[in-house]
Amino acid sequence: MNAPALPFDNSYARLPARFYARLAPTPVREPGLLRVNRPLCETLGIDADWLASPGGIAVVAGNAIPGGAEPLAAAYAGHQFGQYNPQLGDGRALLLGELLDRDGRRFDLQLKGSGPTPWSRGGDGRSPLGPVLREYLVSEGMYALGVPTTRALAAVTTGERVMRDGIEPGAVLARVASSHIRVGTFQYFAVRGDREALETLLGHVIERHYPQARDAANPALAVLEGVIARQAGLIASWQHLGFIHGVMNTDNMLLCGETVDYGPCAFMEAFHPETVFSSIDHGGRYAYQNQPGIAHWNLVRLAETLLPLLHDDQEEAVALAQDTLAAFPRQFSEAHAAGLARKLGLSGLRPDDDELVEGLFAALAEDGADFTLAFRYLSEEGGPEAAALADLFQPGDALRAWLPHWRQRLATAGEDGAARRARQRAANPVFIPRNHLVQAAIEAAEDGDLAPFHRLAERVANPYRWDPADADLARPARPEERVQRTFCGT
């Protein structure tokens, strides 16, 4: 089935054939609309009414290929839980092509759940409804929270069933990203000793994401520096929100610096630094407290692939990589400190604030305090919303003992209380895609009721503004509602 042309300009499809496999999505039996992201359609210059029509639904489902699209499954490798797999690739996704938005910015348009590819490794290439709804809610929630992220353009049902732990309804997600080039993409060619492909890929990444590296004395080093800086800021933003990715494999680290793959992810409620949600992370490798270190580990793996391009002398290349990688801990610490200052209502953290910060996190852990609401509580102290928030959150003994130290620190800053609260509210959300709410929306949708999904999608798109009508969406899970494990959906 043919579809109207979209503003495609497919630079990745112009790379050599060994970068991908060309194939069409596998049609589905009876596609049906779940949701269209109208603001994102506006950004991309796509007619949202068309996308919600039978013709647009057919494109998202893979039953029609729009004009200008060049569908392909990308090749890549990756370390999964520390174990290297030299050949992974898009096993249930297809890149339809690259869209240029109204400002000339380039975005990948990818279908997830579009059927088998050469890298499906015996799988069906499909996605259950639950992971599609989870990614839609969490990725759009992250975008509204200001975190660099892939985004959800639209989601549809397939009218078919997929087998996972049981028989589940199928769905397809249309995902948008600045690109899907991964650390694992470089690993794929590095392990094969394909220097020509590495040079081609590096040039592509420079043109697409790091144009400042074109004229650098060492372009590969400049790209590595750029990726390190973006990842330092990204992981700091995860830590500020209590977000746990759950599967920080090297094939899930994008060189553009956006969060990708919302399978076994979750936002932490009761604070504990060792919190893990992923059902397959048995050793806690990707626990909350480990995310900065794992990001650094992944960046080391990227640097290894770039060694032939950093310098012809192996020892010199290693030295350049090590010196550059050493910047990550400092850059992460600076980004993390700057974000924490905003969350605490301070213009910045001083060296003598270490005790204050460490005391706060120790108090949150001792109380098992809700991460999101504890920081929002600090934002509202003395403000007009404090009474409303009191119905949702009360500080425990440890946090109450810490509060005088924080108040004393605020007093030394000498800032106006209203201005301070406004700044804190902009850093401390009250609404997030809580795990139990996402699960409840999935279960309702599986029974044919999309209202909870749509309501939650609307709410997390505006996470910082309090609305008493949605107080139930700010409440942490009750004991019987808690969702302790999340799953990949593959």
C-alpha cells in the first residue's frame, strides 16, 4: 500500500550496504489507533489528522510505506550486562527514514515491533502492547522533564497476538530520535577490523551531531569529547529524577546523547541507592547508584573502538583516550552538583555543602522517603501549595532532623522565598510516570479501556504544575500496588 510522501532525507541509507539490511515492515492484520503525539507532529511538519486517519495508522503499523521512506534494519553489536555480543542489530525495529523538521533539524523515524529482521535471532520481531505504552508514557514524560530522549510519535495496535510470558495483544510504536547510532554501532565494525567503515561512520556522526569536530586537529578525539560531555549531563539528569534505566548496555547508549530503550526502566519511589527494577538485572549491575560508573564504562568501550582513528601509534592513541575519558567523572560531578543546587533552591553548591547533601540522601534512605515528593516538599515549604502536598507527603524523622541544616543554608544565601520556591518547582516535578500508574494504564488498555493511558499521557506532559484534580496521579504506590520488576518485552 502506498502512502503520501513525508519530508524524508535519508543520510544513513546512503552509507555502505554493510551498515544495514534493507527490508519492508511486515504488515499486520487489523491496525487500530492508540495515540498520536500532536505537538511532535507539529514540530516535524506532519499532519496529525492524517496520521490519526486509516492511512496514517497503516504507515505506523507497517502496512504502508510513505513516499521517500527507505526502510532498513541497522547493524550493531554491544555489551549486554558486561558480555560482548559481536552481532545484535535491529531485531524488532526498522528505520523508515530521516525527517527534516521545520527548522531543518534531522530526526530518525523508526518503527518498533514492525516484524522480523535478519537480526531477530529467531524472534518474532513484534512488540506486546505493554512495552509500547510504557515507552510512550515514559519517553514523553522524560521529554517534559527536560531530559534528552527519544520520543513517541504514535502508537497503534496490530489486531494480532504475541507470545511472551503469555499471549498478549500486539502493538507498534513510531519512535523519533536525533539518531539511533550507538556505541554498539562502532563496536560492530571495530571487532571486524573494518577501519574504512569506522572512518565512514565517524564522518557521518560528525556531520550529524558534532559539526564542530570537522575542523578539529583530531576529529575522532573531538567526537569522543563531545559524547562524554553529553553523557555526563544525561546521566546527571537521570540521577536528579530518581530514574533507573535498567538496561544500560552499550547498544543502548546513543552518540547523540538521548535516552533510548524504555523496557525495564522505572522511577524510584522509596529512595535507596541500590534500587533495581529490571527483571534480568540479577546482580544489580544497573542499580541507581551504579549508573554514572556504568556510563563511564560504556564510554571506555567507545574509546576502544576509536583507537585506530585517534592515532596511528597504539600507545599514543591509548594515552589520548585515557586523558579524555578522565574528564567524565568531573563533568558528571559538575552537572550533578548544578542540578542538585537547583533542586535545593540554591544558586550553587559550595565545597562545604558536601555534608548537607550527604545528610539529605542518608535521611531519604533512612526514611525510605518518596524521592520525587521529598524534593517537591522542599520546593513548597512555606509556599501556597504546602498544605495540598501535606496530604501526599510527610517527612520522616531523619528528614525532619535534616531540615534545620538546609534552612540555615538557605538563610546564608539571602534569597527571596517566593523566587526560591519558583526556581525549585522548575527543578522538582510533582507528576512522573510512576510504575504502578503505567502498569494500571497497560492493564486497562489490555481490557480495551484507553482512558487511563490518555489521562496519564496528558498529565506527565506537564509534570511541574500542581493540579489538585490529579492528586491521585502524584501519590506513591500503596503496598498492594507496587510494581517491583519491569521487563524488556522482547
